[in-house]
Amino acid sequence: MKNFFSLLLAITALPLLAQTQVTSTIGQQQAAQVVRIGIPFPDLAPGLDPQTINNAFFSPLTRDLATSGVFAIAPLPPGVAPTPELAKRVGALYLLRLQVITEGEDNVVRARLIDTTGTEALAKGYRGQVATLTKIAHMLANDLVALVAGNKSGIFLSQIAFASDRSGSWEIWLMDWDGGNQRQITRHNALSILPSWSPDNQRMVYTSFVRGTSDMYIINRVGGGRMRLYTGLGLNTSATFSPTGGDIAFVGSVNGNPDIYVIKDDGSNLRRLTTSSSIESTPEWSPNGRQISFTSGRSGSPQIYVMDAEGTNVRRISFEGEWNDDATWSPGGDEIAYTSRVSGRFQIRVANIVTGQSRIIAGEGSNEQPAWSPDGKWIAFQSNRTGRWQVSRMRADGHDIQQLTTAGENKDPDWSKKAE
Amino acid sequence: MKKTMKAFALGLVIVSLALVPACRSKKTVEPQTHPDTIASATVPDVPPPPLTSTTTTVAKPDDFVQEKPVQEETLPNDIEELNRVAQQRGLIADAFFNYEESTLSAEAQNALQTSASWLKKNPQYNLLIEGHCDERGTEQYNLALGDRRANTAKEYLATLGVDSARIRTVSYGEERPFDPGHDESAWAKNRRAHLVLVGK
């Protein structure tokens, strides 16, 4: 990378990276060596407002790097030139020198990472419209983490889908991984809930009551097309794409008997996977698509079960708590996070799929609907600890809980399936 | 009149019983007196009481609870107003459930029996049954539980003679609580199969 200089012109659409195998190792970030980095405020072209650049670019960038587990940000004295000597003075391995200029309608960000000898470890430019400054911040953070940690899949561009009632009805919304850039996706003016990403992040499936019954809808990220997935069954809830993207598992009901079904994303090839007379709900595919976890009331209370993707070989995996639901697999496939009632209160429990050992990781209030980040290091969830339902995020070991939403009530988080 | 009838009947039984041994011992016995002779001897030469007097006696308030006369009441045309009035007057009534359950209690069955009677008399309306749950569960499982509650109510109405083709169900799980409170009284109100009349 040394002496390499490239100016990448990024407008809005980004190439899709190949899916990366990510393993979830709790506490890895604590064990890894943290790199100290000094980041002076960017040099700005005349006419650019420092406050705007700070809010849209500098602040998200430094937040990303500070939470990356890879970098620690060294405080810098004011008014000192950003030189290799300054880096040495503050005990930093690197200085990140930033410049923001305008070219026509676009902003261009130039970033240079220099070490204490003045050698350039990274030199890269990013171009985009003013509205994409925050996206550029997340892209740059991804690149820096990839450079230093050798990890190609930083999660700073990942997105969290959720349901919010802030517009007056429950609709599907999106936000950046840090809670920024919250935007409304559906406008059904009707109860619309439980969004779930496709594995390529290009589609979402969710349930809406817009027709007076509950139906599944698939929407495209680009083009805005929406398709109702007709099943001929009741409920049509808890929809989730298979890792290959061609199938959708969901809860269908015939005469009040909810079971797990699978249907192709074009509405063909409906298959019933469970046949119990009890209530079955909440299917979720394992990362390799060979297994499906689900909730069943067959033992007398809702508990988590796992079956092969064909519906065979059913076994129970939750034995603690009188009400368990919302099971979801870690990206590495070795752990399942689920909602578990402990002493009358719902908590997030993470269980090892092989050993069966589990731990409780969320705190105050009721905490439900866990969703793993694509690198397995974070879990988004909903909590009512403030008195209203809000979406929060925490490390997979339960630390660093941060509330991401504040407007209205918010729930049903689902994290995009892979880093971009 | 009733007492007189009873005494007469009792007398007949006694007479019959008295005659039984005689009948068995003697295969042919002439009646000692001819009924006509008795009648002619005891009935005075006056006309029999009019039949209307019997009717008056039977209708005594002591014997039957007096129901208020049935009055026809007009139902509102507006469907929302109709639902409000129908619930208020108890023409249709929601079925309530115990925590985590979808079986019908005696009270829930009574509510649905009342509803079924009215629905059968008013075929101009269809029915939407909404399944609801309290907040003390998880959202996704409660959607399934609400579906089961709504369908349990639908099945029971069908066994009571309401055409199931008139009934549609939807589950709102814990999404639409009737009472936003967080105590048992609120939760009890929120565990229900809610009956909604809809136009055809």
C-alpha cells in the first residue's frame, strides 16, 4: 500500500463485495492490539461550513473508528500542524490528514494516512454529492479498518431496517449502523412490521396489514418495486429470506394452526415444514441454509427448536426461561441469540448451538428481537427501558449499549446481511 | 281450577286402584254406576263456564315471568356506529381468554352464543374476528397466538350455526391493545377475539 495513491470517484452506487466469511469471537476486539491514530479536523475549501462538515462527515468518521475496536483516537493539541512529529508527540502510530473541497455539485474528500516517518499508508479520494458526505465517512472508516486489521468487511456501511410509528402508522424504516440517516421506506398508512433483508441486501420482505389481512411484501432497494407474496394462507408473518435468496420461510396458518412454511420468492412452490397441532412461529435460517430455527408451543410454552431445512430432525435447544422466541443465528453459525423471559422480564440470551450453554446480555427493561451485525460483533435489539420501545445496539458481549432511535416508538430491527 | 283438576284426577286413580283386584278376580264386572247417570245427577242445569276463564287463569303473573314486549329498534347504517351499538346492547360480544391460552372459557362461549343468535338473525352482515394478545409475550409468537384465538372463536360460531363463509379472521397479536395499561386489568381486556361487523 505504501506510496500508492489512487483517487476513487465514488458517486452513490457502490460495487458489491463478495460475501465474506465472518466468525464471531466475543472479546476479540479487547484482545487485538489497538492502533492509536490522530485525526486533525479536515482542511476545508473556502465556503464550506465547518459545523456542517463536522456533523455530516468528521463526527461519524471518528465515531466509527472509535467503536471499531481497531483504532483508538489520540487527542490532539489545537493549532499544531499535522506532521509526523505531532503523531510522535501524542503517541500515535498514524495521522489521518483530511481535506474537503467542492467540485461543481460534488464534495471531494481526500484522505492521507501517514505514519511517524511521514510514509503514506493510504491515500484515497472520495467524491459524492453533499448528501453522501456521511456515506463517505463510513466508506473511509471501512477502508481504514480493512487496511490496519486486514478485514475486508467493515460494517460501517451496513444498514438496520426497523419498524417505526413516528409517521402516524407503523411503517418500515432504514438507518445507518450508528443510527444516522433514518428514512422511511414504506408508506402503507397501515400496520407494517417485521422487515427482513435478503442476503444480497437488495430486497426486503415484511408483513403489512394494508389489505385488512396480514400479507407478505417484497420490496426492491433500487426501483421501489413492491410485490405481494400470495400464499393462500393466514398470518404470513415472520418472513425471512434463505441465505441463497430464492426461498422465504414464514409463518402460515390454516384454520388457526400456525406452522412454518417455505415459499419461493416468486410465490411458487409452497412447502409446509412443520405439522404439529401446536403453535409454530418465527423461523430463521442458519447461515449455511441447512437448518431452520423456530419457536414452538408444543411443550406447553414457547421454546426454541432447530430442524433441518426440509423439516426433519427437530430438536429443542432452549431449556431455560418460560417464554423464548425471536431466535436468530450469528453470522458464524455457532451461536443463536433469542428473546428469553427471565423473572417476568424479557432479556436477550445468546446460546452456543453446540454446547447449549447460554448467557444473558441485555439489562434494564424488556429487551427483545435480537439482530446480529454482519460481522457478528454487534447485536441490535428493541428495549422498553425508557418507557417506550426503542431500537438499541450493543456489542455481542452486552457492552456499549447505545440507543439508536428516539422519535416515536421503534422495534423489529434487522441488520443488513453482509458488509458493503 | 287447577286444584280441582288435581283432586279429580287423584279420585280417579283411587277408584281405579280399588277396582283392580275386582277386575282380576272377576273377569266380567258390570260397572256399578253409569257415568251418564252421575253426570246428569251432579251437573246443575246451568251453562258451562266460558273457555276464556281458563285462559285468564293460566296467564297469572305468578306462573310466568312477564317479558317486555319485543320492540323493533333500528340499527345505524354507519358500520362503525353499528358496531358500537351492537357491542353496547350486547347483540354481539367479544370472547376473552386466559393468559397464553386460546381455549374458550364458559364466559367466552356465552358471549359467542349471544353473538351467534344475532348473526343468524342478521345475515346481511359478515363478521371479522380480530385475535388480540396482551403485551406480556413476544411480538412474533403473539401474532400466531392471536390467529389461533380468532380461529377458535370462528370455529365455535360455525358449530352454533353461523355460516363460516361469512367469517374472516385476522391476528393483530399485541399490536393493537384495547387498554394501553400495564396491569392485569389492562392485560385481561387485551386478550380477546374481537368481533367486528362488516358489510357484505
